[in-house]
Amino acid sequence: MSIVFYNAPMSSASPVLSALAELQVPHDKVTFDLKSGDQRKPAYLELNPNGKVPLLVVDGTPMFEALAIMLWLGERYGVEKKLWPAPSDAARLEAFSWCTWAYVTYGTAVVRLQFATSPKVSSELHNAAQAALAKSDLAALLGILEARLAQRAHMLGEAFSLVDLVVASVVGYSLFIGATLEAHPRVKAWLEGFQARPSYQLGMKG
């Protein structure tokens, strides 16, 4: 199988690079300079019309969106590596649920906070009330995650899985833009454990 991964350091591609490392998936890597506009060149837009990273090209077929890529990697490689539940395992349902929760439910609140506060967004769109509301929503969602981790060491049980990587990547990013973990010690310890893994360090370096 031929796999080409299009990457950029410190981007949405970082958790995918971490997943590739955890799963030890052979691949070729193309690293983009987003500031120079590599992602907007015509040849790349033919593969990913969104003009973003990450992109995975599998035997010539492109796949974009980080969550879709990581779910596919889990399905294709994770079961054998014991990093993703087998089809007959009930935990597979939880795996899909929590990964989607991270990118959709939690991720939506992250985007709201980013638009309300980020220096990368026009100041005309900044809104203190919206920022406060987004932080409140993130705190409530982190409370749900705290309760989950009160019952187990990792998202699916006692062993690390790709689900931990997916969820922790989104939670970790939220800290950069203003979310806090002071009221969620279990989440904090779990996140620190993930960020100490070599795969996370590799993903951040790009």
C-alpha cells in the first residue's frame, strides 16, 4: 500500500503524524510551508479542494480531514496494534463516540473561543461575552471528560489507545487558546501523560 502524508508543523496535521507514529505506518511525508502558500497550489487543490492539511493519499486516492484520517488509520492498522477496538468489541462504539465528541462537540466550543479572542482573527470579531460563554461551555465539557477518567486510566480502559490521542490532541490545543484544567486534575494528569509520549513530540515537531 502506498501512503503519502501531507503535513505542516504545528497544524491540524500534527495529531495525524502522531497517529502514524503510534501505529508505525510506513508512509512518505510531504511537508508544507503554509505561510508560503504551498497548500493553495493548483496541483494540491486537485487533491484537497479545501487547501488545508492534513491530507493522506492512499494508493492514489486522497483523504482529507484529520478526524476521518485517524478513524481510518484506527480501522486499518489500529486493531492489529491493539490501539483500536476490534469489530466485535463493544468499546468500538465508544471509540467512535469519543473521537467525534472531541472534534465536533468539544471542537465547536474551541472554535467559538478562538474566533472571540484569537489575534489571528480580526479584532472586529472579538467578543468578550462570547469568549466567556465558550470558556464556560469548555469547562462543562471538561467536567464530562473528568468523570470519564475518574473510572479508568485512559479513554477506553487501562490501556492507551488511539482514542486518547484523538481526544487529547483537541483538549491540548484548547489550552493554547484559553481553556484551563485547574478544576480537572484527572484530565490534566492524563493529558500530561499523552504529551510525554514520543509520538506527541514527533507530531509537534512536524
